Amino acid sequence: MDKQRKDNRGLIIPKWITYFIKTLDFLNPYLCMRFAGYLWTRPIKYKVPEREIPILKSCNTSILKIKSINKKIQFYRWKGKGPKVLLVHGWSGRASNMFYIIERLIEKDYDIYSFDAPAHGNSPSKTTNIPEFIACINELHLHIKSIDAIIAYSGGAFASIYSSCFNNKKLKKLVLISPFNSVYDLFQNFFNQIQLSKKVGDLMIEFYSQKTGIKIDENLSAEKFGKNLKCETLIIHDEDDKEIPFEDSQLIAKSIKNVKTFFTKNLGHRRILRDEKVVKEILTFINN
């Protein structure tokens, strides 16, 4: 399998599921919505590759309870004497996905923290959502105290922008790697993938707006609330990303006042986390 195809691991929907959804859509729209919602909120757990094992063995681990969502998460720390850095993984990911970045931060003696979001990695639960990512970040601000920088990836990057915009905690630096811009667009793309009717799709958006307390519409986008960011921000994205459009980062960057961009080619959505030039750019940014 070539590298470009391997990088493009979006959600693949079996034909029987789309057929089942079409049938359920016709017979019982509400049950159809709940079934689609289950698919939407259940991340895929991938096997941990050998390259990530050493970083997991070198940290202190503990279980933290996130009170606002009543869920527990696996918490990691690589203790150092330098500034405090929190790393946030993406959807269907885990803390160790960012092992290459963590290794370089350890070399510089940063005090490093990360976690597996609910239903991800070694954390319990079967379902989760982006608002729960946000809740975890907000809670960790209180637990860690005085986080100097956040390095966040993909879905975790969106959650970090949102948290940083609406959380009064002072953050100095924010690094966003391959962030998506609009939650509403993600929903619409998912509806197209599973061939969900507009009626059931609208029902699902209304359901999750009420469930999470965050209204899901065109205004729920990083470019809309990014203008509220007060910290220095670095946005990194690959032009050949097959999962999250490169244009999303361009839109987000336009809305942030104090922003720097670093755009790459031929890395895709995943290898960008293991690229030496990317890591050097991150270290230079958070060091200054």
C-alpha cells in the first residue's frame, strides 16, 4: 500500500450499514438518528504500534475523573524542570500518537502532560464527543495549573481552540496541527457518507445540540471564535491532507490576530506528527 493511500484512513462505512440506515430512516426516524449517533460518537481504537511503546513506558500514569462529564481518563506525565506543555491527540487517536514530539520535548526538559480522551486509548467508556474533549482540557487546566503551551492535533486541535477562547486561564502558546474548522461541516460530511436523510440529520443535530449544551450550526467554527484567541498561535497543516482540508487551516489563520503558519507538502494527515521539520518548528515557536 502506498503512503498516500495509507494516510487516507477516513471512516469507511460498510454497505450493510448504509442499507440498514436507509430502511430505519423510513420506518423509524428517531431510532435511525440514535443509531447514526452511536456511529458518530464511537471512535475507532487502533492497535498501538511498536514505535509508541517506549514513550508509554517512560511516563508516570494515573486515572483522573473529569467531574463535568462524570468520566475517567488515563493521564500521563513526563516530568521535567521546564515549562508545562499539554498535548492533545485527535479523534480515534491516543496520547502516544504524538510520541515523536514528546521525545523531543523530553530532550529539552519540558514538563509534559497528556491524556487519552474518553473512549480513546487506555481510557474507559465506549462513546464520546468533541465537547468531552473540551471538558477534559478545561479540567486539566485546573489540575496541572499554569499550563504554558498546548500542542494539539486534528479534533483535539479544535477542542483546544474552543477551550482557549472561552477559558479564562492564561495560555502563552497554542500549536494547532491539522485542525478542522467547522463541526457543522463534519456532521454534514458524515450524513453524506452514511446516506442519511435531511430530516434525520436535522433531528440528530438538534439532539446533540441539546445533549452537549453547544448549538451546532454554521457558527460553530474555529474561524468564527478564533478571533477571541489571546495567546500566540502556530498553525501547521499539510497541503496534501486527505482527511481534513488544508483550506480549513487557512480560514482559521485569517481569524486569529497573533498567528504564525507552517504549511507542508507530501506528509498527509498522520505523518505530519513524525516529521523533523515540523517538530523543529514547534520547538522554536514554544521556546521563543
